Amino acid sequence: MKARNELRLLPWSGPDGKPCYLSTDDSDGYMSRLADNLEAVQLGMAAELLNQAQELLDDGDTETEELRLLAMTVTGALRDALRVATSRGRRLVTSESDCS
């Protein structure tokens, strides 16, 4: 079994909300590709949400309930983006140490 810092943090959580990890050296394997695709979707959705958020914030007539929904949605997108960044950062550190 690989050390925890060598495992890939997946872009989804388990049923109990705990992080899921993948132990493989095969970056072309099914689970790795699935995770790559989901990360791309999550980051794309975050980019779209950022544009929508800016439009809502620029509109002086935005209702409080709309802002609350925006905050909840942005929180989820930020959580996803942070998980992607964490996962990719760990893989960079691992791959750099492999080159040494």
C-alpha cells in the first residue's frame, strides 16, 4: 500500500463525506481518467459560476435569497476546486520527488 501522500485524492467523497483516494501508478487507467474528467467538469462549472456570481453581484436589485443561494453554490464550487488543487498539488510533489 502506498503512503497517504502518494495516493491520489479523488474529486468526490465517500458516502460518509470522507475523502476517497486512488492507489495506482496508471494515469491512463479507468479510475484515473474518470477522476480527470470529473475534475475538468468541476473546474468548468466553477468558471461558469464565477461569471454568474459576478453578474448577480453587479445587479443592485439582487434579492437576499438569491445571494444566499449564490453563496451556497459558490461554497460547493470552491470546495470542489480546492479538492482538485490539493489533489494536483500532491501529485506534483510526488512526481517531482520521483525525478530526484
